[in-house]
Amino acid sequence: MDGFSLALIFIAALFLAYANGANDNFKGVATLYGSKTVSYKKALFWTTLTTALGSIVALYLASELIIVFKGKGLVPDAVMQMQSFPLAVGISAAITVMLATILSLPVSTTHALIGALAGAGWIASESGINWTRLSGKFFLPLIAGPLISLALAYIIYPLFKRLREKLKIGQETCLCVGKKVIATVPVHVTSKSDFIANYSTSITIPEAIIADKAHCRTSYSGSLVGVSARSALGALHYFSSGLVCFARGLNDTPKIAALLLIGSRFNLNTSIFVVGFAMLIGGLMHSKRIAATMGNNITTMNPGQAFTANLITGIMVFGASKAGVPVSTTHVSCGSIFGIGAVNKTINMKILSHILLAWITTLPLGFLLGAILMKTLNN
């Protein structure tokens, strides 16, 4: 393979890793930010650190995912040796994910990659792709992941809530103090040069609101094994958010690095490093949009609810990554958040419908772009 083709494949993989970080990095700390436990900057720092650790550990625990996302068994070996195959897959998946990021929609890089692999492979191979492997190895885990996480959140959260009440740990009601505008008064000002300007000013009075909702930052009273409930749940929430980010780095890094390893074109260690680095840069540059969608717009959560959602997501994704099962961190995370929202009856149905639409269209869009790019490159 000539150096120019290698450079194009390398750039395509970096573009996909950057798009993945932009869309996915903040998802692990969305509940940490959405429950107002920490600021956006602190949440961004925590997700960057823990995602980086997950990417490093992927060198040792995620070899099965690399094999799966190289396309082994999905397309013939001859297709995997084609220069245009990883290039078409990388670019089409990256465009799909980046487009969703611009639209503030949390989509699955896994879906985009699978669609691109199938579309490019379908065009490249005269015998087509292995549809049996596609449905069994790829589709089934992707469908089951969010459904299982939603069901677990719906079952486990009420159990945790009952345990909290049994331990006499209660939610603290907070007093929110702000300013209320009672009148707007026009003001007449004459400058030194006799220039007359008119503007308005507002008269405000202090306003106190008693509330226990997330915008006032719900906390907990009581103690847990000698430690204040507020501190204990705060630490558990931090841990669970870090677990999700760690699991996501472990899950997504090898999937993207697999593009560089198709046909043994690059070194494994180098591929994992550059993909992980590009993911972190993408997350640092573009996380704000996804933070607003997942942290605030899906449903309101307090730290206890957020801890439950994160714990379920982290354990499921970590286990799937180690076993080589291609689940989507995005879908599992959203499923657990939806489960919490279903228990509380606080799901934003408009946002939910937008996310579901993005999920439904991600895989076919990746397939279509993969097929078009593969056809174009071959010609």
C-alpha cells in the first residue's frame, strides 16, 4: 500500500475518533452535570481523565471488539485487504456522527460503524455480506442493550429508594433565593455633550422559593455507615460517572482503532493511542451541545437517581466490552436515564422522540454513506 493511501486511512480514523469524542465523551458525566452536582468544566475534566484511562486499558481487555469491528466474518477477507474499504467505513461513520453532534443529538458511533461496515462491504464484495452474522453478532446486542438498561433502572431505582427510606436518609428541601422583577422604569440621561439617551432599568426585590427540584440542587440528610449521606452519595455519583466514562473509552476506542488494523496496516499500540487522543480532543471541543441535551433536557434527576443510571450503564458496558459484545454506550446510557424518567414520570417526550428518530436513522445513514463512498472510491 502506498504512503498516500495509508495517510488517508489514518486521517479517516482520526476524524471518526474526533467525532466520537465530540458526541460521546460527555455522556458519562451528563447526570453529574444535569443534577448540578458539579459545574460543566469540572464534569468535562472528569470525563476526559476517566475516558483516557479506559482507552489505555483497551489495550489489554478489548481485543475481541477489535476483531469484531475489523469486519472479520462480516465481509470476505479479500475485501478487508482493499485500500478503499477502511477509508470508506471511517469517513462515512464520521460524517454520520458529526452531523448528529451538530444537531445536538446523542447517537451511537457503534451504529454508524456497523452501518458503514455493512454498506461498504455490500458494495465491495460480489457475494455481499454475511447477513446472519450481521443480525446475530451486531443487531441483537444493539437492540437488547437499551431495553435491558431501561428495565434495570425501572426495577432497581425503586429498590434503592426504598433502601434509602429504610436507612432514614431523606431529601433535604432547599431555599432558593433570587431576584424578582416587579417593574421596568424608563430612565432619561443627558450626557456632557447634551446628547440625550433613553434606556430602561428594572426594579427587583429578593424572592425566596422553597423547592426540592434539581435546579435548587437536591441533597440528602442523614448518615450512611457514619458518613453524611450527602458526602457518601456525592462520592458514589462521582464514582459511577467515572465508571461510565471509563467503560465507554474501553468500549469505543478498539472499535475505531480496528479501522487502522484492517489488513494489519498499523501497529496496535499506536492505533489505540492516536484514536484515544483524538477522542479526547473531540470531547473537549464539542461537548457543550450534548451536555445540554443529556444533562438537562431528557429528564430531571437528583444525585441518587443519577447514581443508579450511571451504575447500570457502567457495569453493562464494561462487561460487554470485556466479552467482545458490541453494545452502544449511548443506547445503554439513554435507556437507564429513560428508565429513571419513567419511574418519575418526568420524561421530555419531545426530546425522547428526537433521540429515537436519530437512533433509527443512524445505521441506515451509515450504510448508505458507506455504500456511496465505497462505490466512488472503487471507480
